[in-house]
Amino acid sequence: MEDAVVVEQLQRNGRVTAVDGDPRVQELRGAVARLRRQLAVLPGELPDRGAADDELAALDAMVSHGLPEVPRLRRSLLLIAGAVGSVSALSPALSDVREGIDRFGQLPPGR
């Protein structure tokens, strides 16, 4: 079966492959890493910091180890946004994570 057909079928099922060289994987992993770094250096108490850290780690693992499910990626985003969404300093990094997740709902270029 051709790659484009496989990707299309996986997309219809809400899943796409995290194939080597897929720029969406690298973009999302970079966005997650930036948000994790910014969260780590954030001064003051953030009651849900641990939950955000755990979910960011889970999100990175999902993308890195094969077939991420788009609904699960979006659920992770909601959990992360709920944990850090009120911190305006994290807003740009959180937006980058959201944009990275949104790209998984689209076909990769050239497929």
C-alpha cells in the first residue's frame, strides 16, 4: 500500500505515524521541550506544576514512540493548558505546543 493511502487511513482513524523525518514530530518535541524549560524556571508556586510536567513528558513520549492518537494529543493539551493556562509568561510556549498538536490533524507534506 502506498504511504499516502496508509497515512490517510490512519488520519481517518484519528492516528498518524510518527515516522522518522516527519517534521511534525520534531516541531512538537521542540515546542514541548521549550515549554518544559520555561515551566522549570518559572518563579513562585504553581499548584499544578507536577501535573503539567507529567503530561508534557507523556506528550513527548507519545510523539516519539509511534502512532500518536490525535484525540489523546488534544487531551494532553487540555490538561497542560488547565495546569499552566493562567500563567501569561507561558502563553507563547503553550501556543507553540497547541500548533504542533494541530499539525497532527493534517497530512504531512508530500504524502
